[in-house]
Amino acid sequence: PVTVGLIVDHSRSMGPKLAEVATAIVSFAQSSNPQDEMFVVDFNENVSLELLGGKPFTNNTKDLEQAVGAISARGQTALYDAVNEGLNHLQLARGDKKALVIVSDGGDNASQHKYADVLALARRSQTVIYSIGLIGAPNEEEDPKVLQRLCNDTGGIAFFPGAKESVRDVSVRIAHDLREQYTLGFASDHTDSHHSFRKIYIRA
């Protein structure tokens, strides 16, 4: 089982895309393991952790859909703050395998946290970040490079559904990808550098 935070953009630029957002969340939840733990963080310039039924996690698809659909699109985008909130909430997870799935058009114009803060926290918690980038509208707030960078730097994948692949297809791919991974462990000989981050190259 995996603990997954669904980080959902409700900023003004996402208004025409909310139907796709709901499809992404429902499709992901339906494709997940029934033992998974999930939660929702909604954000615009404000960040809201949705405690579904007063519980920190759920695997109920209807609860997740309701949490996503209850908020209209307005305001600016505090993406890094929302990711930071999701990473902090993952500390309550029972299992070791953790991931965030961001549904957004990218960009950040309202966060107090910086990219470096979010990346450091993600690496410390060993969290993989995926994203479903809903882009293509004539909107200056879109920034797919932000989503691509977050995913690349944490071992996840950024998806940008287009004509050949639907939002539903991408959501199912992410859910399956979380089931089909190897976990590689590394123990350094240098006991004085246990807080450092290292790149490991695997050749198969």
C-alpha cells in the first residue's frame, strides 16, 4: 500500500479545467490499491488540507471527489506551499512508500516557501512526486517547467495529457507506476555525512 497526497490546484487559471481535475482524481482513486491511504490538499493562494470525515487519510473515492469539487477556482497559485503541506502530512503515514500527485497547470505566484525548501523536504521524507499538467490554454500563469522539475528531482514523472492520451489514462498510469517500482537502498561508508543527498547511477 502507498500513502498518496493529491495536491489540487483551484487557482483562477484552473476554472475551465475543473471537470478534468475531477476526472483525474476519481480515475486515480479507482485504480489504486484498496489499502492505500489518500488525502487531498486544495490550493489557490491559500492552502487547505481536507480532513475527510475527520480522518487524516481515506480510500473512499466519493469522499475524494467531494473534497475536490467543493471549491471553486479563484485567486493566485501557491504551489510550493501546497506541496510543502502535503509533504508534512505524509509524516503521519503508516507505511514507508509515499507519493504526491499534483494536478495543476504549473506556475507559482503566491508561495511563502521556495523551491529549494520543498525539494529538501521531499528528499528527507523519500517522497516521489508525480504531476498531471493541464496546460494548453492561452494563459500566462501556466508553467509546465515547474511541474517537470519537481518530478524529475524526486524520481517521479510529469505527464501532460494531450490528444493521444486522456487525463483518465494518465491517472491510471500513475496508479500502476506506483505498484511497479523497485526500491533501492544505499548505505554510505561515511557515517559523518548521513544527511547528505547522493545521486546513484544504475546500469542494467
